[in-house]
Amino acid sequence: MEQTDKKGYRGDFPVRDEDVTSSFKYEVADWVGGEGLLRCLKCGACSGGCPVGSVIDYRPRKVLGNVLLGLKDEVLSSDQIWLCAACFTCEERCVQQVNFTDVVTVLRNMASREGNAAPGYIKMAEMVMENGRVTARTGLVDKMREKLGLPPLQDPDVEQLRAIMRAAGLNDVIAANKKGAVSK
Amino acid sequence: MKMAMAWGCLVPTRRSLLGYEAATRKVLETLNIETVDVPNETCCAPFWMQSLDLTTSIAMAARNLAKAEEMGLDLLTPCSGCFHSYKRVNHVLETYPDMRERVDDILRSVGLHYEGKVEARHLVDFLHKDIGADKLKEKSTRDLSSLSIGLRYGCHMLKPHELLNIEYSERPTFADELLDQFGIDSVQYAGRHRCCGGLLRGVQDDVADRVLHERLSDANEAGVDGIVTVCSLCHLQHDMGQRSIKRKFEMDDLDLPVLHFPQLIALGFGYTPEEIGLDLHTIKTDKLVAKIMGGGRR
């Protein structure tokens, strides 16, 4: 087992009042999907079923604990929120309906606005903005489709999609991550 | 019965997934289901996009739902990622009035409106619930009882079950029931229902490899003839990712063909392997096909 977080479990503990943003958990709970956080008992059922946790040292409970403690900067700037594979097993098993996957989505949204999104996802978003799909159309695939008797590939309404993305504010998120700039 | 089809980004554009589309079209045609593709379908903004901005994702996914709504049809998709994304739209709009207002505004700005009346359906659930296992058996013309396969339900067709409302995800059986109609032995093995790590691809590649390694080891140890997936991402992982796992983890005996669920149904209906793109997969499907065809290919 490798430590993904080099600080380890006890690196910066104990946590003291002056090191935390105590309002952080309420901030998270205020977002769509974040409301379950305050119900967390830290029982660890999430960690027990985590498929990522079975190959590396990753524990959803620890992430929840960090959020509840108010370790805002650490949570939003580290890998720990980008290691969830979104399998929803923890969400399925949680007796308190914390919905860890949804809480992680909130944390990722927050981090993304601060320019800390996973670069791979930003690349994919740019691809979608360019093509209307997360993949590009190639002549080779067009030929294979024809050979298989499939109808010609439709062109996505990329103009409309771009307008939606712009109106919803995704351009700002991408810009924040391109410059590494903070735009809150 | 008529359904609006949302194929997603990957299915119609990736070599090894073209057979998913071909087989789905053929299976639905055989079952007399009329389909019409969502006009100029765009990205469904699945979980990875939700990670960047949930509001944007909901509005993006609502675009295709609005198009289906204009046609007065429910939406059918073979991709679990799309399915999950579309189910989430209705849930979020119903649960959070502020979000609905925001998404309404965004859609209005591009001349669209989504009332929230479209139900998104996953192909496999549709085959089970709306068509029925009996009907598949009726149309079956080829015996597939020589096959033992590892069925991967994946994550986004079932979890969380309150949202997706198909079957509780810990011990699902509905898709096995469908394969049973063709005599296929769907093998129960440890790890069958666990995540393949697909969403970590391109973001945490080493972790994605390790999770996939576990899944491929599980299936390999179960001694199955092949794996069957119901999700585009699962297929990309298991099929396209398999060679690099074989190298990286020195699994010399690893050689598992990975089929799309409707490809098996289409084989049962008598279609040829070529008609459903079985020759386009990264991992050769020849051995499995030979087993069905009694050693020789037509």
C-alpha cells in the first residue's frame, strides 16, 4: 500500500482552532448535494466499500473528517478529492445518507473555481467545447460506421452547447484553471 | 413502442464501441422497437463534468432531454454514464427549486425549455422491464449454452438505487436473467460488482490501472470465456486497458474478450459476429466466437 497523501494520517495532527475554517462544513452543506455532510457519524462504512481504498491508502471517511474539522485549504488543494472513482458504493451503503460522492462533487466544484481542478477533466471539458462531444470525429470511424451499416454520424449542436456552457459559467471555471488564478 | 435514442459521445465514435451501437440497433429492430436519434445530440455532461461544475452539467444534460421532450418521447441509452447523468437532471430539478430556476434561465437563453417529463432508461433495464425475458427467448435462434461469462453490471446503471430505481445494487440479478434465456452461464464471482476505475482514467492513471487490475484478476480467476459490460467506460477499461494491465502486472495468461451486453443478445438472435462489430474490439473475440459457432466462422 502506498501513501497517496505523503503527510499520512497523523502528519499535521492535532488540529488546533487557529488552523481551521470552522464554517467550512456549513459552506459545503449549503451547496446542492452537500447537505448530507452534517449527518456524518464517521462510522467508516464508506471506506470499507471503497474500491480505490482497496488498492491505495485512500479513505473517504478521512476526507469527510477533514471537511468536518474545517481543513478547507488542505481539502480543496489536495488530491484527496480527486481520487474518488464515483462508483457510489459508499452512497449506497451509508446509513446516514451522507452521500459522499455528492459531497465530493461539491468539494470538486469549489476546488475547480479556485483553479484546482484535475487537469485531465479540464482537458476533457475543452474537448467537449470544441467538438460537442468528448471525442473527435475521424474519417476512419466514419468508414467503419459505413461498413457496419450504421447511419452517418450526427454533428452535435456544438454552438448551442457552447452557449449553454458559457451561460452556466463553465468558461470561468476553465479560465481559473488555465491561469491557475483564483476567481471566487 | 417508440423511444428517443441518446448514444452518448463514446459509443458512436470509438472503434471498439461501434459494435455496441450496431448490436443495440439490431436488437431493438428485432424486437420491433421504433427509435429516433436525439437530434444533434451533445455531450451528456456526466460525472467528470459534474465535478467541474454541477449547474453547467445539469443544463448540458437537460439539452438532450429537452429535445426528447419536444418529440414527446422517453429517452433510451446504452451508456450507463449518460443514463446516470440524465436521471440526475430530473432529480436535481425536482429537489432544488433554485437550481430549476437557474437551469430554466440557461436553457431559455438558447431557446430551449425542459419541463422534466422525460424518463431516461438504460437499455438493459428496458429489455428486462419493458420487453421481458420471455420475449427474448422467443426470438432466440442460436444456442449460447457453451458460454460462461463474467457479467459486469458496472456502477452507473444501478448506484445509487434510490436515484436510478432499477434494482438494489449489492446483489442484482435482472441482467443475469436475460442472459439465462440464451443458456449463457453467468458466473458469480468475487469482485463481479465492484468498480472498474474508469472515471479515474486520464486523471489518476496509476490508480485506474490498479483498480482495473483487480477486476481483470477477479474475472480471470473465475475462469470465464469473456466479460460482458453494460457501460461504455467499463468497456474501454476492460477491453482497451487490458493489454497495458497485462504488461504492467505481468499477467501472462490474461486474454479476456470483452463484449457489449446487446452483442450477446444479438448473437442469440442469430446475427453474425461481423454484423455486430465483434471484429473491432481491442482484445480479439475469436476464441469466444469460435466456441459459439462450433469452431468455424461463417
